[in-house]
Amino acid sequence: MASPQVMCPSRWQCISHTPGLSATNRGTNGVTGNVTFTIANADAIFANPIFFVSSGLGGPNPGTFDWGLPFVFGRHLFTAIESQTTPAGPGPYFAY
């Protein structure tokens, strides 16, 4: 069962627990990959002034989805330039 969305005054999500969520990324070549992530309580994140960026911060973005910078925290991120050959195949691509 999905958690109800509660908006903080700052327009970020303010939920009482950190749910485990997942999304499916789909490449232009039709390849898909599932990604797990969490959304935390924004009030709790902002209460600690050392967190200027948090991997659990989330909010509404109607009509689209933006992983944002925190998505790459703790991940290896790879890119390939268009029409360039790589061991993983020709670019362009992003991989993680």
C-alpha cells in the first residue's frame, strides 16, 4: 500500500517513515533497468544543518521524473560519447 503524500511547507515530501520505492528506467534502445530508492521526511533532513543535499529528499514534479544529483551518491556512474566505441557498446549512454 502506498504511503499518503504529505507536503511540508517547503513543498518537499514529509512522510512519517522512509518507504522503499522502485522505478524502471527505459533507454532509447528499449533496455530497461529497475532502480530502488527511498524518500525521507524533509523536515527531518532540514533539521540537521549539515545536510545541504540528501539522497532521500523528494517532491512533486508533475509529468516527469528527475533523479537529481543525490541519485549518484554512492553509485558508480559511467557515460559514453555519441558514436564512440566502448567495451560496453557504442555511445551515447549513461550507466550505473
